[in-house]
Amino acid sequence: MDLVEVSPNANPPVCKIMDYGRYKYEQTKKQQEAKKKQSTFQVKEIKIRPKTGEHDLNTKLNHIKRFIDKKDKVKVTVIFRGREITLSNRGRELLQLIAESAEEFASVEQAPKFEGRIMTMVLAPK
């Protein structure tokens, strides 16, 4: 048995007579349980182009739904190459279409924003 200081900040400090090895073991078990219960998520990325067809877009929407069902966030990226940069309105329309289609199972966490030749939007599970 050991004399263990349980609460050093109390006035007067609180001490307890206990088996210190057993106490440390229980503390690590509590930490492992807390770690097991915390939720984790990943950020998945879906890349599209301004001229992506309707069928391909539906396929991408199915992938987004699958990722959201697994409680992951989805970063939707529209990449403009060469002269496609003039189609920035089309890219914004695509992202709005995706946001509206995914509205029932996802919410827009970050609105579409332009960075160089890339336009991004982040969707999160509801």
C-alpha cells in the first residue's frame, strides 16, 4: 500500500492509502475507454471538371452519399485547366447543384470558394 496524493490543489491536499500500481492501471483503462468512444472522421475528396457530364455527376453524388453515410466530410473540388478558367460560372453552378442534391443527407460546411484554378466546397453529415 502507498500514500497517494489524490487532489494536490485542494486546501488541505487530499491523500489516500491505496495500491498505486492498481490505481495507474485503472487510469489507463479509463483513458482507453474514453478514446474508444470518441468519434473520428476523415475528409474525403471528390474531383470534377466544369464539363463533367450528367451521368458522371450522378456517380459522384452516389460516392458523396456513401462517404457521408460513413460520417466522413467531403471536399468537392472543381479543377479548371487551361482556358476552362473562363467557365468559373459553370463550376459554381455545378457546386450549387451538388449542394442541392445532397441537401437531404448533408449540409454545406464551407461555401464554394475560388483559389487559383481550383474551386472547393466542403460538405458535412447532418
